[in-house]
Amino acid sequence: MREIRYLEALSEALREEMRRDPRVVVIGEDIRHSLRGMTKGILQEFGPNRIFDTPISEAGFTGLATGAAMAGMRPVVEFQINALLFLAFDQLVDQALKLRYMMGGQGKVPVTYILPASGARPGLAGQHADHPYPLLLHMGMKAAMPSTPRDAKGLFTAALRDDDPVMIFAPAALGGTRGPVPEGDFVIQLGQAEVKRKGNDMTIVAVGPLVPAALKVAEELAGDGISAEVVDPRSLLPIDHETIVGSVRKTGRVVIFDDSNRTCGFAAELAAIIADEAFESLRAPVKRVTRADVPVPFSPPLENYVLPTRDKLLAKCRALAKA
């Protein structure tokens, strides 16, 4: 199977869907010049009537997309920085996310949002390093965070065909990674986690940009005689309870590795699910490796102290193996 980069997989999914469905349009800042690379060349292929560069007003173009969706289009909105979600929050939550409900199910709001989730990318500092995706999950928005080029194409395609708002968090740190991706129509439905590495002694549930680090930790643990299973949720909402809980029931130990805040974060929700559904199988308490509940510093040593890292995960796993 051919190998392509993560960003190329996203671009391929977008182009294929735009060819398949003329209602798909793209809205956002610097779309025509492709600031991040995902939309490179789409203006030349699809023309100005389907590619809309906007002013720097996240609330404005997010609302524009909602109206276009209600009028029969299928907009794709690209945010350039994930912290800019805060500026669009009312349009996302009170408008796009709730309008179908407010209309008694009589209308659809098929908008796909995509943004470069920061993850543990260095040097972004306090205002650009936020990773606020759990806020949208709290409100009930469908969302996914692919960790491989294959998952990026499959999940993005599923989002583009969904009749509800869907947020795709595409970690910027993974943009240049390469991997096998099927050619042609390829869909991974939301709500499907994947076991990235099988194991028997413990489960590592790793989210988005932290999956590659989790796989390296699993390799190192194997050298210690510890067999670690790595599970990638992929879909943030809906959550695949069966795959995650099934792994924990098999291994009896679990560490959740997630780059969102510890308090009320995604790792906390996964820990609650595991406690509810697999408590009798646990041989040790559920452990989490997350970012601290503070702004991310610019200073590299302080940044490493705040963010979840490979070394922190390795230490947590080794301690858990002895529990």
C-alpha cells in the first residue's frame, strides 16, 4: 500500500469528497493560499465559488458556515489555531450544535470543522498551547483526533458525510508523519477505537499526538518483560466503550495518556468509564498522565514539567506494573 503524509491524507479526503459532492465548500482564513498545506491547490481545481477566504473573525465565519449548512450546503471550516475555538464558542455550541434539536429534528447542520490541535508541540506558550477539546465534548459535539495518516483520511471522510457538526482535531505535530493509506473511497466511522499494539500486562490508552510516544514506551516496556497494549480512542465522541473497557478487562491495569488538562479532561472521563464498567477487573487504580491545570509556559524546562511526556508515561507504567 502506498504511503503518504498525514496532511496529504487530509487533503486527499477533502478533494475526493468535493469531487463526489458539489455541496461541499471550504471556509476559513488563508484557505486559498493554504497556510497549513491541507487546501493547497484546491482553488485551482474547484474555483472561487467553493473556496471562501474570510476576514480574521472566527465567530463570523463559523456562523456563516452554520447558515450555509442550513441552506443545503456542506461546509468545511478550517481554524488555524485551536485556541481560536474560544472566539467561536457561542456559534459552535449555541448555534451549530443545538439548532437541529431546537428545530425538533426538522433540519440538519452538516458542518465539519478541522483545526491543528496543538498537542505537546513545543514553544507555543500560554495563549496558543491550549488543548481545549474536552469543552466541546462536554456540550455533546461529535469529534475525532486521528493519530495516523490512515485514520486521518478515514475519520475526516466520515465527518464530511455526517449530517451533524463534527470537529476533527488534527495534531500539528503529526502533519509530516507518513504511513499507509488506502486509495479511493475510505471511511472509518466515528465511535471506533483501535488497538495499535496488543499486550497482556497493562493497557495504555493514548490520545491523538501522544500515540506514537505510547508505542515507543510499549517497546521499551517489552524490554523489561512488560507486555503493554496500546489503545487509540480515535473517536472522542462517541467513545468506543467496548474496545477500551475490553482491553482493561483483559490486562487489569491501565494508564491514560492524554494532552488535555487533568481536571475535567478526557482522561478523567475515560477513567470514570473504566471504573463504572471494569472495576471488578482492575488489579490497581486507574492512572493518568496529563497536562497540569496551569497555562503552558514558553520556557522549555517548565513546559516539559507541565505537559505529558514519554518519560512520565514510562515511569508511570513501570510503577503500575509493580502494583
